[in-house]
Amino acid sequence: MIDPRFPELTQKQIKILTPYGVIQTIVTRTLIFEPGQTDYDFYVVLQGEISVEDPSNNDAVIVRHQKNEFSGDNSMLSSRAAILNGFAEANSKVLCIKPDRLKEAISKHSDINDVLLNAFLLRQETVLGEIIGGIKLVGTENSKKAYGIRDFMEKNHIWYHFIDVNQNQDAIELLEHFDVCKVDLPILIIGEKVCKNPSIEEVARNTGVLTDFEDKVFDVLVVGAGPAGLAASVYAASEGLSVVTIDGSAPGGQAGKSSKIENYLGFPTGISGNDLANRAYVQAQKFGCTISIPQEAKRITRKGNHFRIDVTHGKTIEAKAIVVATGANYRHLPLDNIKDFEGSGVFYSATGMNVSGCTGEEVGVVGGGNSAGQAALFLASHAKRVHVILRGNDLGAKMSDYLVQRIIAAENIQVHLNTQVSALSGNTYLEHITLSTNNGSSQEINITNLFTFIGAKPCTEWLGDLVAMDARGFICTGDGISKMDLNRCSIFEMRDPQPLETNVPGFFAVGDVRKGSVKRVAGAVGEGSVVISQVHQYLGDLDKIAFAKA
């Protein structure tokens, strides 16, 4: 039976791919890619074999690609760094294709697209889920800095292995080998390269997640890579627009923090928000979208008919149209010492990374929306008991009924209605929480992991007063814009704002950041898909104006 991770290409498929690359004859065993290398080439084995090895595990052989098989994974579509060594064995003949040419072949030939992308996705799942290795992160379980790096790598599907110096003797030997000590923690080890106490930007740079983009005026800039932003990226790129997408954290937005989404069309058994986002991330890049993470928009201005956006890391992006899909962040608990425990007991997502700290423990989940319900059910399969803490008196007020029924049926989930967290306590890590009810009673519970999913604060501070917003900061679009706020310009003299367009022509808002949006994944994806037709309308308007002036 053929392993779908390592399929053989047909002679017809190889013939299609051949004009996109060059055929090379390998005389002696040759290193063709290595960890940390970006923009490495794709290879089809015509004769001999390619050996893929894990240098972080004594050069263990992961796979040997035989005749008509091919190397590569999702990294080839996104300029991410290689994570393994690849050797073309002596007396081999290979077809070598550059990443840009590979993406061109994938976009033009559907049968090539199907075989390669399916294999790439399955290989990524295998590496992330079954093989211990990759980049080494050495630190302590209770370190906020280490947690932040782990969270970033987890959500961006970066293959890594976390080594806790307090629980693993090998970690001490590793520190000695690289001549570093505990005060340097956390440290990131990529091959023989060591980064002491790295920033998230350094992690992103060294893994290829943070990418540079061309110095040109793009057709459209998408700010935010949640479901709405990723959908807009896919449709814009697939329709031939030049598009760049930025996000300050990871693909997926709030949906990416959902452990399992079961009411999204086409996934009857459910899919995690992180997996859904990763597939959309790959899909957008397949069509040529440039995605750079972490990259935040800091300030926006108009420059003629273009938008000029200043982003982090000293970069500036110019685009004819902009789609804002920055979503909304969960609000912090109104407690003075909340920041003391963020990343060391208080979390805003529940992922597989959190499971080890919750096994056999009492954990708390604050909130009454779907994300809170999904987190409670996910954690219940590992924790001794899950306490769902809700300020209101109806669990079903904002949560889907299927989640409510499962929570009620779960023996180890306890729901606290009319209750809120009134205090947190602990030394360097959360140890206890105090719950207070509306009738004035209170109790202290030994909880070391508290997950909060409350409120929604739109991420619009960086916009200043450029576009009209409501009192809560959500962006107004379409017929929700007052006549007083409407931008007086030649385009709006020809037509009214489109449904997802703001009071500034060419500036669009989709997903949770938009006033009146349905706060569901499917709704966000729908808006992100639809908005590109409206972007086309706006770009057509610009052409009409330019033609009239000519």
C-alpha cells in the first residue's frame, strides 16, 4: 500500500515538472538542504535516493526518497527554514526546482497541486505530532518568556522540542556543551546556532516565519490572519491580485485558539482552529500571497490613492486597497495582579501545549462563549476537574447548544453561574483563585491553570481617527456609516460605500473587528471571501478616475 506522505510521481507528472527546473547528476554524497536554510530547493529523484535525516537526534533517518519520489514540505511555500538535513546519495540524478518555480507549477497544474500539497500537509502532521526533535528550546516550565516562545512556535506550526532544565538531566549537559548557563535561559538551539533569551522576532527570523516583502505598491494589504483575513488572502491571490498579509501573532486569530470547531461546514468530526488556520495559511501562499508574522500595523496614512502603513521592524507597506481583519482580543480579568500570572498560570487559549500542566489537576475556564465551551471540553479529557466560571445565569445564552449539552453531561465539569474570579494568588506561579458569587459568598480553590475567554475588545487602536467606529471601537461599514462620517471624494460621488467598505473608499473591514459582524468562524470566512469582489470594484473605480484624468 502506498504511503500518501511519500507518493511516487507518474512519468507524465515528472515531464510536466521538468521545464520548471534543472536535472543534476550527483557524483558524491551531497548536502542539499540543512536546518535554518530558507528558500531551499525541491527535488524529484530520477535515479538513486535522497536521505532525510534529523541532526537533533543523532542523524536518525526520517525517510529515504526513492526513484520518482520527492523531497519537501509546507516550508517550501512560505520561505520557512528547513528543519532537517537532506543528502543526495552518490550516483543519484535529481530534478532540482527553485521554490518560486515550484509555486508556479503548483498553481498551473491541478494534478501536481493535489499530490504535492496533500503530501506536504501529511508530512507536517507527522513531524509535529510523532517525531521528537527539531529546534531545541531549553528553559523552565514556569518561565513566562519560555511560555511565550512555546506558544508562538506551537501556533505557527514550528517543529521544536522543549527541554525543562528542572526535569531533564540532558538539559544540563546541553547547556554545558554550548557553554551557556541558567541565567541565559531560555535558549533556542538551531543546529549549532544558539540564541540566548531570544525575542519573538528573533525566533520568527531564525525559523523563516517573519519574511520580507517587495518594495512596491501592492493591490491589497490584509491586516490580520484570522479566518476573515486568510479567506481574503486566498481569494485575492487566487484572482491574480498582488497581496501581502501581516499578523502580529499567528494564523487563526481567536478561532486559532479553539481546540475543536464542530459546527464549521464540511468538517463533521470537527477540526481545531489551529489546523484550520494552518491549511488556509498554506493555501494562501500556494497562490502567491506573502504572509509575514509577527508583523503589526502601527500607523496608517493616505498617500494619494494609496494607503501607507508603518509596521513593526521598521518596515512600510504601500497598497491600493486595505482589508482590516484584526479581530478582537479577549479582555483581561479586572484584577490588579493579573499580569503577574499571565503565561504562568493564566492563559488565553487552551492547546495541546497546556495539557501537561493540567493532567490530574483542577483547572478553571472563565467565559460563556463557544471558545470557553470548547476549551472546557478539551481540558476535561485531561484534568481532574474543570470549573466553568460564568458571571451570568444561563450557560446557553452565548454558547452553542451542542457544547452546553456536552458540558452538562460531563462528570468532571462543574459550572459556576452568577460567579466571577475575584482574586488570584501564588508566588511565582498561580496557586489559588477566589470565586465570588452575586450573593456575596466566596470560596478559594486550588487552581494552577486558569483559562479566560471573556469579552471582545476590537484591535483598532492603531487606526487613529482615519475611519468611523462605534463607541466600542468596532469599525462601521456600508449602510452603518452615518452621512456625517462619509468621506467626501470623487468615488463616493459615483456610488455609496459597499457593504464591507468603510467611510474611506478602498478601506474595508471584515470579521470580528467590523460592527455588526456575526462572531462565528463561518461568518468571518464568508466576509473575507466576499470582500475581494468589492476590492475589485474599488480598483476598477481607480482605473475609471485615472482614465478620466488622462
